Amino acid sequence: MRSRPSHARGFTLIETVVASSIGAIVLVGCFAVFAASSRMDRAFNDRFERAADLNVAQLTMRRAMMALQMEENQSTRVTSQGENTEDLGPEPRDRMILELDPGTQADKSGWIPQRFEVVLATPPIAMNLAPVSAGWVRMLQTEDSLDFSSPDGSGGAMRSVFELRRTNEREGVMLQTGLIDSQMYESMTGEQPAFGERGSGADEPAEGWTLWWRPILRAEASALEYGAVPYADNQGTTEEIRTRLASAVPVARGIDRCRWQLFKGDEMIDLYSGKTMTDLPAYAVFELQMLSGQYATWMFEVDWVLGDDPNAGTDDSADPNNDGEDPGNGNGGPGNNNGNGNGNGRPGGQLDRPQNQNFNLDGRED
């Protein structure tokens, strides 16, 4: 009898579908594991960067609080009878000022950031962390002076400020004014520049805040001394904006809320202004909440040295009422340039206390 040839049994349609489904499930599971791992890496990397920012912020603020430069006693001006006291110029600005920042707007909840202006004997952060253009600006500041420390922000005693700006807002202004290029913008923010109508590099303000530290150079210091309010980043001419922001250094990013408080007179205060060592608070407290959920509160002891205001003796070119063309009242005195009493002192009329000025982007006064 003839036997039938045997054939290998094939897969049925159901078995093929089941096998394909199982394979697809395995692939989806693998991709899900890889995606979750990538998200975890990004989350841990973000938390690590925020922790590093917190460490830098704490170290920077501690150095600042340990290097305050104050005045020994409240100085008083001695004037002769009949002398016009307005000719002496404005009163020196306080050395330590904690106030609400008029240069930025409140967030959606109505919270307004503070600005903390201090005169320091030494910079609390390395100046080479600022953009490369900062060196060029500082060089221009010292072009007509032998003082290479106090007014120019290159080191030594200086007036400076801690201030908050919305995430990527200041970087956008620096990009538009040529202080940084697109590559540096992407390195600082982690995003591609995208310009909108706001002129800050984005169509909508990003979530959160960035804490900045920057020196206050001569022109801005003179304007503040004559009563001007602190400017927003986009106020003034392009050259004024470049000069103000050239040496700005970001200290901490991704901040949700933060607050300075000073212990003075047996109470914690949010607003403060002082000039002499007797005006100093006992200690300072800085509290902040990060967008990542991290929270920190630090207490800083206060230490100081005695010294002159680094911006003392600056010219009065910031006074809008002094155009240098009006003749002085009477004969000029000897002055600092060995004037002879026949009018060889500095020109210019009587110095009136100016009103605050606001500037548009094109530099015109309102």
C-alpha cells in the first residue's frame, strides 16, 4: 500500500494574529520603558541643574552679605550763609536698598518681585561669567579714568543689584541689542530664539523667573542719584540698554516665588534703605520656591567694611536740567581743575532736582 507524504503543519490565521499582537505589545512596552527612562533622565537632570543653581545662589548671596561697604557716620553738608544748596548736587544714594522692583510687572496673581541694591567691597560672582561684550563696555567706562575698579564693574568696590526677570525675557533683550548671539541665547535658555511683538524673544512670557546679579555702572548710578526710578530692561536707547545689561549674570533659573527679608528693630521687614553701619540689619533671610518643587530658605549674617561710595564724584550729566550751556550765577570758584575765579569752573547753571524720566525704545523722552 502506498503511504501519503507527510507535510509540516502550518500556522493558522489565529495563531499568526496572536503572535503579531504579542510582538507589538512587547515593542510598545519597550518603547514605553525607553520613553519613561528618558523622561526620568530629563527630570533628574532638571532637578540637578536647579540644585546647582540653588548652590550658586546661596554662595553668591553669602559673599554679598559678607562684603557690604557702608559709610561710618551719617555725613552732613556744611554750607556757608547765602550758598545755594542745590548747587551741591543730589544727596548720596543709600548703600543698601530693598524695594519692590518698578522695572518689572506683577505676575497673574499680583505678586511683584523685589530688587536688592547693595554696595559691595568685592564682586560676589566672577565677572568673566558675563557675556564677552561686557569687557568692551567696561573698557569704555574706564577710558577717561585711572580708576579701574569702582565705577566700571571690573572688580573692586561697586554698586550692584539682585533683581528678578521673567524666564528668557532679559536674554531676548540682550539678543536683540547684540550683547549675545543666537548660539549663546540657545546655550543660556535651552531654546531657539523666536521673536514676537514683545521684543523679548518669545510671543508669550515663559513661566517662572530668573534671578540676576549685575553691576550698576556710572550712567545708571548718576541717574538713580538724581531721582530716576530703576529702568525696565527695554527702556532707553539701544546703547543705554547694552551698557546696563552687558555685565548681568544669571544666578538662578526656574524660580516660582522668592522673597528677601531683613531683621531690623526686632521685626522682619520687606522694605529697607540704609547708608551707614548703624543702619545695618542684624541678618538677612532669603526664601524661594522653584518650579521643580524644590524649596529653600537661607539666613545670612551681615558683615561690612567702611569705605566711600564707589560712584561718588560722578559727573552730573544725568541731570536733565543741566545742559552745560547756561552761564553760571556769578564768578566760578577754584573748583577741582584749578579754576581762577573768573569763570574757569565748570559751566552750567543751577542744579534743580529733576523729575523721573521714562524712555521709549527709540530713546525719546516721554
